[in-house]
Amino acid sequence: MSHVLACLAVVAALLVLPATARAESKVPSTTATIAVIGDSLGDGMWGGLARTVAKDKRIKIFRGAKNSVGFTGSNLTDMIDRAFASGETHALVMMVGANDRRSIFIDGKSKALLRTPAWTELYRERVERFMDHAGRHNVPLVWILLPVMRATDATDDARTVNQIVAEAAKGRPNVFLIDTWTLTSDEKGAYLPHFKDLAGNVRAMRLGDGVHFEMPAYELFADLVLKKLKDVSPRFKSVLAD
């Protein structure tokens, strides 16, 4: 009887784990693949992650981001499909929004003007569809939120996108958010082009366009991503064990 009760306790413990953890707990973890998707910001994140784990043969980084895309163009679920079609994938990393400061058109016709309730609603629907599509694969989706931008209106738009993403992430246990707002703004909340890198040295971290980053900034965010994956994923906790 005691053996039966012990088995039931183990089953009950597994049932309360997040779906991603339950799926991974069955797999011996010696290697892991991270698929990085999104737009040009996402491609920068691919570079940051690739450089960060360049000497670590346990981690592979799939390059799935594409310039000039965004949720104003589509729901981007094809990026998830391509990542998993390329081979076994254990985590998704997403950064997007550089190209979403525009109205939404469908079949060549205006569907929702930028900064209108209709735009917000359609953008939210696409983000939620993307998150749900990722959730079917039972792997962590780490979403790097947008930073403060140099232009005030661009910052306002980035804040709107972040709010939509944060709201959509609620109730979706496979989605984990990485904040960049605090790192990229000063004590007054203004755009900060210089901040500390991983070594603690203050240096130029933003490109001249006031949107994208120098590689040390992407490496800083990559470190946050890896720490998050280690926290939330049994596989990455095992693979990244020192």
C-alpha cells in the first residue's frame, strides 16, 4: 500500500508541473536547440545568443528571424513552423516590433489604422494566435519586450506593443517575458544610448537609428534569456548546469 501511495504522489506532483516541464522531464538532457525568431531585432538576438554560446557545444541556435516582418503583416506562425521543421527545438526566443509602426492592410485594403482601437485589437489577436501556436509545441517561448526608443512617438508605440504582449502572455504558462525598458532608459525614463555591458562597463549600446542595438547589448539580453530558460525549463537547467 505504501508503494502505491508513493507512486500516486509522484503522479500528482507531475500533474502540477507546467506543460513544458512535464514534456521535458521525460528526456535526458545533454543538448538543446534554441530557435530565435522575429524581425531585425530578433536577428540581433540570434547574433547575441550565438556569440554567447559559441564555445558551448551543448547549445545550438537556429536562425529564424527575418528583416522587415512584423505582426502588422501577418501572425508570423510560419516562423514557428519553420523552426520545428528544421529539427528538434527546445525553446523559442522572440523579439519583434521594429517594423510594426504602420497600419494593417489585408489583401491590399486598409484594415486598421495605426494607433486606433481596431489596430490594437487586430494586433492583439495576431500575438495571441502566435503564442497559442507556440504553446502547442510545449516548449518555453521567451519574448524580449521592446526597449525605449530615441524618438518619443516610437517609444509610445513600443509601450503599446509591450502592453499588448504582456496582456496576451497572462494565462499562457509557456510564455516568459524579458524586460528591456529599465535597461534602456535613465532614471527619468528617457532614452539611454549608453549603459553597462556584461562586464559592467558603460559603453554605447544603441545603433544610430535609435531602435536597434550594438552586439554587446544583444549579448546582455542573451544572458538574461539563458538565465530565464535555466529557471523555467528542466532541460535547460540540466544542459546549462555548471
